[in-house]
Amino acid sequence: MSAVFEVKNLKRSFGGLVVTNDVSISMAPGDRVALIGPNGAGKTTFVNLVTGTIPPSSGEVRLGGETVTKVDAIGRVRRGLVRSFQVTRLFQDMTPAEHVGLAVLQRSGRAGRLFGSFLTMPDVMAEVSELLEKLGLAELAHRKVSEIAYGQQRLLEIAVALALKPKVLLLDEPAAGVPQSDTGRIEQALADLPKDLAVLMIEHDMDLVFRFAKRVIVLAAGTIIFDGLPADVTKDARVREAYLGSYAHASHVA
Ligand SMILES: Nc1ncnc2c1ncn2[C@@H]1O[C@H](COP(=O)(O)OP(=O)(O)O)[C@@H](O)[C@H]1O
Ligand SMILES: [Mg+2]
């Protein structure tokens, strides 16, 4: 199948430090890719570059065949590239229904409407209810985010991302900080993602990686050192070396 998301020779330095070093990745609809690598490998920077949060030093990002390297972050969301954040960025005083409702309005170009009024728009509320239901958050729809558990906040982030109707979804450590007892619900949400969506997930929990991913990409010091099948990744000499190096520096595997 043809690529829905392509990154070609992406580079980025901070001062003298090369954080993204000639990275090229291609994804087709329905792909399930895990991006792993030691702490500081450049995974979050990669997401920041491709989503337009920070500009690359050089290289190209393509969405659905269109070059978007000069398109801003909102323009990329509109074209179907959506991310979730490693650290949750929800508004503590807003409810799940309001978060998802605003995302639906943004997607449908109605974000200028007076805040709150969408609660009376039947088409928006139908979509909000369906998404919250799907992620098991229906009963919390009108509670404040500050009152719901962290695992449920992470699920809400996925609901917000889906409300934007992505073609490519980038998830930065969706299970990070979630207690073990709640990771099953995150995993179920990932398993239930639309089949034709291309998903790239950054994750350090290798059990989750192996259950989710059909393909694993390993980043070390800004460079892709492995791109292949999950079954082959732990056998790879360069991958082992990269992780051993990170253990020697007492970093965690992420
Ligand atoms: N805005 C920035 N300015 C300077 N250095 C940065 C910046 N963002 C990230 N870095 C550095 O880039 C490297 C990769 O960071 P990051 O992408 O967060 O790695 P990962 O997500 O794989 O843990 C780290 O050495 C980090 O300190
Ligand atoms: Mg990171």
C-alpha cells in the first residue's frame, strides 16, 4: 500500500548536539509501529519535528503524498497527523465531554463558536458520547479532569486524538505513569483503534510493544539502528549494544 506518512532524511541539532540524524521512515495505512530507544535517543524530538512543533535543520515530511515540511502544526493536524503527548496536557478544570467536543468543533471548522454552546449541538454531542463510550469514559463525561484517575486521563487523550479523525496517529508513551492495574484499558484502547489508521507508538514497556507492534524501529543517539520485525529486534547486536550502553549510564529503557 502507498505511504500515508513519509519522513525523508530528517535532521535536527540543538547547539552542537545532533538529536535527529538523517532519519527516514515510511508508513502505510493500518501500520502498527513501535518507536523505541534509550532515554535521550531523540524519540520525542522526532515527534516534535514531524508534527511541526519545532522546525528541522533539513529533510522532508510528507502526508498523503503532500510535502508538509513548511506547513504549521495546525495545518498538519487538519491533514490528518495527530499526536498525543508524553506528559498529559489536559485542562484540569474542563470535563472529558468539553475536551472531546472542542476537538470535534476544531476538526469541523467550528472552533470559533462560543465555548460551551456545543453542549447543545446534537451532532457534536452524539460524536462526543460515542467516543467517550468507546474509551470507557461515558460515566465521567461531565466530571472535571482533576477528579479523574491518571489512567483515565490518558484514555481521554486518545479520545481527543480520535475526535480529530487522524490518518496518522503518533502516541508518545501512552501508558507512561499509568498504574499497572490500568494499563490493560490503555492496551484495549490501542487494540480498538481504527484498522486503517497508521499508528506510531513510542513506548518503553516491551510487553506492550510486542503485543501492539507489527514493526519496531529503534532510535539510538538520533539514528535509526533497526527497522524490522518485533521477533528480530532483541537479537540485533546493535540494539543490544545501544541498550547496554544506556544501562551503563543508568538510564531507563524508554
Ligand atoms: N529544546 C531542546 N534544546 C536542547 N536540547 C534538547 C531539546 N530537546 C531535546 N533536547 C536533547 O535532545 C536529546 C533527545 O531528547 P528527546 O527527544 O527528549 O529523547 P527521548 O524522547 O528519546 O528520551 C536529549 O539529549 C535532549 O537533552
Ligand atoms: Mg521522550
